[in-house]
Amino acid sequence: MIEDDYMTISISPSLNGLLSNSRYLFDLRRFFMKQFIVLLISGLIFMIFTGELPAAESQTESSPLVFVPKSRYEFPLVVDGQEIAHIFTVQNKGKSPLIIERVKTD
């Protein structure tokens, strides 16, 4: 009977220690999860505001500068099969050569 009491006394502190460690680990896990979420959101915000947008190209003083005085033209009604054409004037107001690689129509 004395040994049972001794065993109970020796087991009880170890269970208390185990439970307190699990609370500590749970709090530690929650702390690191919060830190991870904060860092993830901060990284995404940083990437959004500092990332280079594909459509935005930086202009330097020596780069070409496109100027189209009249960029829109409305064709009159035509008979089916009739060929029509319009010439657009494109000017380079920059200091380096202008290379037109692609034309997009509407």
C-alpha cells in the first residue's frame, strides 16, 4: 500500500509536467503560426507594390517616344468585297530609333 502511494506520487508530477509542456508547445505553435501568417502577408504586399508590372516599361531620355496625331479612323460604309485602306502617321519624338514589332487593330 505504501508502494502504491509512492507510485501515485511519482506518476502525478510527471503527468503535470507533461500537461504543462503540451500547453507550452501549443502556445509556441500558435505564436509561430501567427508569425508565419504575418510574414506571408507582408511578403505578398511587398511583392505587389515592388514588382515590375509587365505592361509598364521604364522610359529613359534616349528611348523612343511614339506619337500618333490621329490614332482613330472611322471607315465609311463599303460594298462587300471592296478594298479599303487608311494610312496612319506615326512619329518618333524620342532620341533612339523606333522599332514597331506589333500592330494591334480594334
